[in-house]
Amino acid sequence: MSATDPIAQDSPARKRSVVRSLLRLWPYVRPVRARFFTAAGVAVLASCLSLVLPMILRWIVDGPVAERDLTGVWIGGLVLLGVGVLEALLFGLRRWLVARPLAGVEASMRNALYRHTQRLPVAFHDRWSSGQLLSRATGDLQELRMFLAFPLTFLVVNISTIIVGCAIMLSLSWQLALIVMSPFVPLLWVCVSFEKQYSVAARRAQDQMGDLTTVTEESVLGIRVIKGFGRHRSQARVFRALSSELYGTEVLKARMLGWILAVIIALPELVLGVVLVVGVLQVASGALSVGTLVAFTAIALALRWPVESIGFILAMCNEAATASDRFFEVMDTEPPPESAGAAALAATAPRAPAPGAAEEELAEGTGEGGLRLNAVGFRYPDAPADAAPVLHGIDLHVRAGETMALVGATGSGKTTLTALIPRLHEATEGTITLDGQDIADLTRAEVRALVAVAFEEPTLFSASVRENVLMGAVDGTADDEEFRRALRVAQATEFVDALPLGGDTEVGEQGMSLSGGQRQRLALARAVVGRPRFLVLDDPLSALDVHTEARVEAALREVLVGTTALVVAHRPSTVMLADRVALLSGGRVTAVGTHAELMGTSTEYRHLMSGEERDPGTGPEREEVSVR
């Protein structure tokens, strides 16, 4: 049940620059750059103040202490205290400067990611697991905020501290300073080697966390299925296996980090021991004062943390670079173009024409009113090159104000065809027109303002009944009369009124507090509440009992008058809502006519509607096609 996204599978081994990955964050940091750089400057100043303390200590040792000047010692102590307090205040100021802006950076990145995923086509979401997207929107962005707040700042601070500290040590004793700086080259080689290995492990861990998130999410959403089939043990095994993989990767990361920390800590400690021995010998020979040795040693000790922190900072930089890569993998996915040209059809056209004036009002002077598909074909983007297209050569005309039923065997492409009309998928060949206007020339917002859809699998959100239904209204708003009308059409008034708060009752995640039939009726109400000009219904009555189905069909007949509708149907009762029927077989429309006509001329249609056995020698290619 691994749900690793297709890009991430190969990404751990790919070459990438940590610096280049992190520089891509600049557009999001730019708005807060003033406070961010001010905070970094304050942190550098505070860190450099820590190097002033040893110089004050040198003055105290070589001056007041050597001369037994008690007043001077007190003055020196007070100066040390003042510098220490100022250093603490500066670090506190740095934290205050960055806290709110960086939280804003995280929020803006999360908002950008959410907006972008909403613009990406359904095909993208078919390929990517929800857990991978969720881990990018939560864990990865939190990782980036923490990096900007601490590792990045302290990377600048520590480098500045090391440079200033080395300069001061060179001024105190160049011989001892060279001894202190001697491990820098081997430490640099160790860090480069560590970065290459750790980046792979960091990417693998974050991808595995995405897989684990996916399984957790699926287990929560599918808890009824898991419990109903007693599959909790098998699901636990899957979770345990993924968790073990993540555990192993995290242990590997900890092992690598422990290794580099051991080297980074051990080398400076050895060098410090050598410095003390050589320094004491120089003091004994009179070449170095005691105060200078004390100051030099204090500075060397002050540089221990900046040096020892290199391992942690490198690890955090790699994890942040990986998080940045994962974030931009989504952001770099280009959404398909909104339209081939500008159009304002949705804004200017009325939502629903008056009955009896449908064709006259909808034709818009083109002579091509209604819904027309011309030589439409579709192939999924990730399909093999030699695979047959899902749909090909579709020619179909649903006249203005007409209701057409779309009938076909399972797998014939009905749902895919209905997804092309609101541009959930983009047709790979041919054209689709609404009242003569090519949908490729409309923006998606304009197309979806014209076309309302009720899907076979009704999806409800963690919101009230009213909010779920009004998602289908213009701008998501409608008065109470329209809301009640939509409920009446869907035969949902009775059960909605029986809910504790009526239409304001929260339906819970995925609407699981409602029955399947209730969810489907609310989805139908959502489709009709905005009085759409074009209506696409994908088997909208499949979860209803026969009595409710009959009432919904009676109400739908009134709604469908004057609305151009395409209805996916599997039962004769649903077909009876339509003026004509189109038979889809093998990705092509093989017959169009009334129900009675197709029952008399199409063996496949009779088989689908009545269960009558087909003659094995009869296929769609031998049936007479009637296109009207």
C-alpha cells in the first residue's frame, strides 16, 4: 500500500545543490527581509559580544589582578556583567524579530501550495497520494520555518563568530592560532562527505513519512471497511512495515550524525589540549602573558559551540533543502492553460432559461445551441504510448434544453466522458462546445459556472448541510428559497428538517453521519441549486430506494425542462428521464436514439437495459448507428 509519489521515487539519488534548493525560498522570505536581516545582524552582534568578554578578562588578569587592584577587579567584573546582560538582550531581540514574520512565511507558503494544488488537474491528484501532499503542506513547511528561524541564522552567526574569533586569536598569538585552525581542512572534507550521504537519507525519510501519512489517512477514512472485514491486523502489519522502514532510516540518520559529531568534537578538543601545553610553555618562557593565554583559551572555548554545531546545522540544512525540493516539486507542476482565449460567456448569460424558450435563448446566434462533442478523444497523460485511448472519435449533440441519457457497460468510458465537459480532464483531441462556444476558449471558472455536476460517488465536506448544498450556487450564495427548492428537487427536505439543527447541522467528515442515499440526494441538490444551464449527472440515483427514486425523478423532470443535461444511466427508470439515449461502447458512441428505438435496433442496449443475453456474433460495429 505504498503511496510514494512518482517524482519522489527517484529523487533521493538525484544530484542537487543544497544552496540552490534553499535559495528558491527567497521569494517567500523577501516580504519580511528587513526584519529577517535585522535579526541576523542582531544575532551576529550578540555573538561577537561573547568574544569581547575574553578580552576584558585579559585586561583584568594582566592589569588589576596582577597589580592586586581590588577596585579594578570590581570594575572589570561589572563590565563583564554588563556585556553579558547586553548579549542576552540582543538574543532575545533576535527571537522577537523573527517569530511572527517567519510564521507568516510558513503561512504564505502553505496558502500558495493549497491554491496551486486546487488549480492542478484531476490527473495530477490521481497520480499523487493525499498523504504525500499532506506531509508537504504540514511537516515540510514546518521544517522550513524552523530552518529559517534557527539553523540559517546560526549558520551566519557561527561563521561570523569563527572568522572574528580567528582574527582575534591571530592578533593575540599567531602560533597558537595556526594550531587552532589546523583542523579546518579535514573538518571541511568530513562535512562535504557527510552532506552527500545525509541528503539521500533525509529525502528518503521525508518520503517515507508521506507514505505513512497516506496509510494513516486511508485507515481513518476507511475505518468502517477495516472493521467490517476484520482487516485491522493486516492494516496494522502494513503500518508497522512502513513505520519500521522509517525507523531504520531515522536510525541511519542518527548514526551518520553521531559519526560526524564525534569527529567535529574530538578534533577541536585534541587541538585545545595542544594549545594549552604550548601556551603554558610560552608563558613559562615569558613569550606570552598569563592574561593573553587566558583570553586565548577563553576564545578557543567560545568557538567550540560554533564548530561543534556544524554537524547539526548541516543536517538541518539538508533536511530543509529536501523539504524545499518536495515543496517545489508540487509548485513546479504547471497547471494546464485556463483557456485559449478570453471569454465572458458565464458572466453575461442567464443561469437558466424559461421553459419553452430554451433553444431560442441558448443558441446565442450560433445555430449550434446545446452541448456538442466533435471527434472528441481522450488518453490519460500517464498511459503507455501504445495503449488505446479511453475515448476516440466521439460525436454527440445534446440539443439545447434536451436531456440525453448516456448508457454503456462498465469501463466503456462514461465517467471519463462526463469529466471532460466541466474540464476536470482536458480532451486530448476534438472539441467540446457549449452553445457553440468552445470550452477551450473559456476559463475553467467560466465553464464551471455554466456546468453543474453530480458525481456517482457523492462527496460532502465537514460543514453544514446548507454550506454543502450552496457550494453549487453562484458565488456559493443563494437565498433560503433556492436552498429549499434544491432540497425539494432532491427529495431531501424531510430528512434535513429532521436533523438536530436542520440545514445548519454539521454532517461530519465525508458526510459519514448520513446514509449513502442521503449523501447522494444532497449532492444532487448541490448540482441543481444554482439553476445551471448545463447539467451533468453521473448515475445520480444509484443509492436511492425505488420509492425515493420515483419521487426524485418526478421532481427532476421539472428541473430538466429548459436545461441541457447529460445523465449517465444504468437503469431503465433513469433512462426514462431522457429525451434521447446515447450508447457508449469501447470508447465510442455507437448508437443514438430514443429508448424505444434502441431497444428495437441495438442488441447491446437491450442487454444493458434488460439483462437479455447478447448474440456472441453481434457487436457494436454491426449495429445500426442512428445519430439524430
